[in-house]
Amino acid sequence: GAGQAPGALLRSRVTQAHMHARSLASSSTPSPGSAYARFWAWTTRPTPEFLRFSQAWWGEQAFRCGVFAVTGSSSLLLLRPVLRTALQEPEGSLMQGPNTYRAASLLFLSPAYAVTLCAVGTAAGRHVFFASMGAKILGRFMPRSVSQRILCTPA
């Protein structure tokens, strides 16, 4: 309200959003035969262990590299126009500057990459691996108390 300190108001809103998200999660449990449930079972299945340097192991490593490549390209493709518009720097780049663009890129690119990695990895059928990688990246940008509350635990 009007008489609350800014920090108390923010904590109140964050708590309300957290409670709303929990109620949505508990009320939206998919039915066992739904397409969502089948997709989630497929993307969270255990990744088989392959003999190191075998043909199957190399195939899995190539697949993971492909997911990382798509993620990097996608996150840059999505983030650049947002940064250029927000900073009002239509020609901004890491190489040519300005420094505000460089700083904003470094600050926002890694979290955007982590979120995109989790989404692309889940769509590719490897949620467990890529969600843990995304959590490691995001964990470097926020305190542990915050990251434990907002990051999903890998399935």
C-alpha cells in the first residue's frame, strides 16, 4: 500500500506471485494420458550411459553440441533487438560499443542464455541435463537463497 516501505512492498508482491505460481502448479497436474504428460515423461527420462568414446557416446556429445549451438544463436537473436531498443542504441555491439551496450549484454546475455538452454534442451528431450546446466549458469548470477526458490529442481 501507500504507507509501506518500497522493500516491504516488493517482498509482498514477490510472495504473492510465488503463492500464485504454486497454486497454478498444484492445480495443473496433467492427466496421465495427456500429451503434456507423455512429453514430460519423454524429456525427463534418464539418459542412457554410453561407453566413453563409443559411437553412441559421440552421437550424444554431437547432439548436446547442437543444442548448445541452437541455444547460443537463439538467445542472441532474441536479446540483441531487445537491448538495442531498450538502450536506444540501434548500432550497438560488443566490438564497437558503446559501453552501456557492452555492460547490458554481459549482464543480461547469460541469464537469457540459461533460460533458452533449458527451453531448447527440454524441447530436444534432455530436460534433466540441460536444466541442470541452466541452473548452474543462473546460480552464478543470483544468491543461493533466491535461486533455490525460483529454479526448478531437475526432474
